Amino acid sequence: MAEAIGIQINQKVHVTNLESRDNWYLASVQDITDYELMISIPTRGTNPLVLKKDDKLVLSFISEGSRYEFNAKVLGWRYDNIPIYVLTLPGEYRRVQLRQFVRISTMIDVLCAEMPESGKHPVYAKCISLDLSGGGIRLLHKKNFEVNTKLLLKIMIPVKKEPEYMEISGTVVRTWPDENLNMYKVAVQFTGISRSQQDLIVRYTFMKMSEQRRFH
């Protein structure tokens, strides 16, 4: 059943206790059998998630442009080159629509261009993000784009020592003036985004959420 919607070995998953869904940790799938799902020790920064037998979990992962969640229970742990937790297989998957992705406030560099006509090159202008999710981004831009304008975006995601740069297409769903600046807030829904790009953004949003909780 797991393979039918795309979960696979080495895939990144987010893990949390069923009772405390605000605290998400990152792990990777180590193995899948007919009876068990095995993951690496989930971590948040340098902090591991310590689990015991029969703990109830929620796991989240990206597949085919959507996020899925499922419940699992800890069966135990073992050592196979690295320590791993052994979980029950998911009995039911819950699909989460793109608009339900966690959205976080973040200011990162973005290059933005209107989709050019065939044979022409895009003309990029620098702007910044105001918030970001796996389904879209809100920009602060000098231009008042019309709704349904198609955009090309180059987004810098600072998830590692070296930032990851990705190119994504999107559509303007709303534009409104900023009350304090002579600029516009532009809400963009992603329309051309790969599974790996979406997974990277989701990992970044969870990382930022963890950082924000640490300082509050």
C-alpha cells in the first residue's frame, strides 16, 4: 500500500507524537517490509526524538505534489548500521491539500519575472518573500500584478550551509498595496513545482517553525 502513493526508502518524513503535534522532527525511511516501517532516529536540529514501545505517532511526507499523513505505533528499535525505530505500517493515509500546507513568515531573496512569450527570455527583478508554504509564496514587489498573471520565480532556500536555488512557476491569486511602503503584496500559488522542490520547502518551513519556538 505504501508504494501506491509514493513513500519509499530514503524518503524524508516528518514525525511527531500524536499527543503533541506542534513538535515535528525529521527522519528518513530506512526500510519497508510487508509488516513494518523502519525510520532513522527523528531529529530536530541536534535534538533526537526519544520514543518507547507503543508510542503513537503521526508521520507526514510529500508524494505526487501533495502531502500525506498517517498514524503509526512504535514496535521497538534495532541497530542496522544505524539505530532505527520499527513502526507499524500505515492503515490509512490522509491527503492534505496544498492550501493546507503550513505557512511561515520568512524573508528570503526571490527573483521574479512574468512568463515571457514564446522565443523570448524572462526579465527578472529582485524582490523578497513575506511568507512561504509548500503551496505558494507571498512577495513584496514594486509591481501591481493582475490576478492570473503567470510568473517565473527563482527562490533561494537556506536549508543547508550552501543555500538551495530553485526555479518554480506560479500564478498570481491576489495583489494589494502595502500600507507603509510604496510597494505591493503579491500572493502567488505554485503551479509548476516538483516533488523534490516541494519537499525542500516543507523541510524549510518545519525548520523555521522549530527555530521560532526555540526563541519563544
